[in-house]
Amino acid sequence: MIIVVLVRSFAVAESMPHGEFDGYGEVPGITEGATFDKLEHAKAAGVHNENQRGIAGRAQGVAAQSIVISGGYKDDEDFGDFIIYTGEGGRLKDSRRHIKDQEMTGGNATLVRSQALGTPVRVLRGANAGTEFSPTKGYRYDGLYCVESHWSDTEEDGFLIWRYALRKLSDVAVPRRPEKTPSPAARSRPGGQEAPKRRPTSTNQIVRDPEVIAWVKKEYNDECQVCCTPLELPDGTRYSETAHIRGLGYPHSGPDKVDNALCLCPNHHKLFDLGAITISEDLKVVSMNTAAVVGRLHVTEDHQINPDHLSYHRKHHRQRSPREQH
Ligand SMILES: [Zn+2]
């Protein structure tokens, strides 16, 4: 019996040796919290199939498999179960200084596909990031996250960066660095309480005003403002979706009001959220890929859309910083 077990485990090991895992989600045999002295060890274990790059995925056109928060990008924000991750590229080699715009190619494009497809992304944290959630040494695998949204932004020197909001899929808390033991004198001193760090709320967790949703849907009789298509359900009622132009969650903090909402079909809702289409000042629907006008936004007289929100959406889905355009 023992021999059979040995042979079977050998067979499993042979069919999938460490380092050859090339899939999405959990790596068999690796549990959340697993640590690695070096990134190459995480690669050997199949957790992050890259030596240097922070974003690992297969060829372009497929979703990202894993990311590393290593402190290489100064715009990363780590809240444990919620991360704002900076895309790759644009930096001077071996430096945190940006010298050009980041592009929507390579790893940056794979993370957008993770958002579009809903594919989970493995997250590793490196000690060098130095946040309260970084391990004290080496690298730690912190479980699976989903990409909730992405947008472009301008970093402090004026170059374009891509940013991604990732939320943890499991309830397992990310370990915090142990606080340094206070000296006996400090222990006897009343310290009071520092303001607790606020955890950003995602659009998924925000309770959207049902009256705003109902008003927008009724105003357009559940027809998409881009393609005017009515989707009829089996009982004859219609289906539409309400999209917020400026996202409600951190860091966009758009208002939950009708002047920030659109009535869209699922296709155009997805394309708008992914930044694949934007709305111009004069309400033309523009394809981000080709810059061609692909339609016109239908707006009723009673629906006053705030142009600032449309401008915010355009600004956060552009491909070039103003300094690179001039
Ligand atoms: Zn539509």
C-alpha cells in the first residue's frame, strides 16, 4: 500500500513539476501566506512566472496571472485587501523616476483583460515596498484579487501612468508588519489613538441610490443611450443597466446622482467602464482604439449630464499625457 501511494505522488509530481504551472488562480500546493526568499523561488514554485517584471501573464491578449508589489512604483497604494497598483514601464532603469508615458501594451494590457474577463490575479508582496502590509523579508503570496477598474493618471513629473484597483477575493486578512515593541517609558505614557486609516470602499460595496437607477431607466424606457437597443426579458419587461460616468468608489468619488448616470445596454456599459469608448464634449461616442466616432449619445431634455463627469472619464482613459501630446 505504501508503495502505491509513493508511486501515485511521484506521478503527480512528474505530471506537474514546480515551475511549470502556467494557469490562473491558486497554484496547487501553495497556500496563502507562503513565503519566498527571492523572486526566482516564487517563479520556481509557479506563483510568479517572471524574473524581473512585476506583472506576469502569458502572451499579450491573455489576462495577467500574478503581480508583485515591490516598491518599484511610488504611486502604488496598499490597503491590504484593496490595492491601487501602478502599471509597468515608463521608468528610468533601476529607478523610481518616470521618464516617459506608460503604454497600454504588455502587462498593462493583460491587467485590463483580467478586469474584462473577471480572471483572478495572484498577488505577492515584497519586503522592499515597506508598507504596513509588506513582509519583513523576501516575498509573500497573499492570495487572489480581482481587478475592479483601471484608469490613466498623471504622476508627479507629468507622465501618464496606468492604475488598477484590485480587491481581495477571500476574507483571509493580509498580515500586518509587527509593530516595534515600545520602550518601558513609552508604554507608561498615554498615547491616545491615531486616526484609523480609512478603508476605501469599492463601487461594488457602495449602496447605490435605487431612485437614481429607477429614474434613469424610466427616462430612457430601458433603451441604451448609445445604441437605443431595448432588451426584452421573457416576461416582456425590459432590461437595461445604469452606469456611473465618474466611478463612485475611491479614488474617483463620483456622486450618486442622475447627472453622473447613463442608461446603457450591457455591451456599451462594459465598453464604457473599460474605457473602450468615451463621450466627447458634444456627446459623440468615440472609440479609444481607433479614435473614430462610432455613434452619438442620446440624451433627453430632462436629463442634464454634468460635462465635468464626462471630461473626468475622458481624462482617466486617455493614452497620452498632455506633455507627450505637445
Ligand atoms: Zn448599447
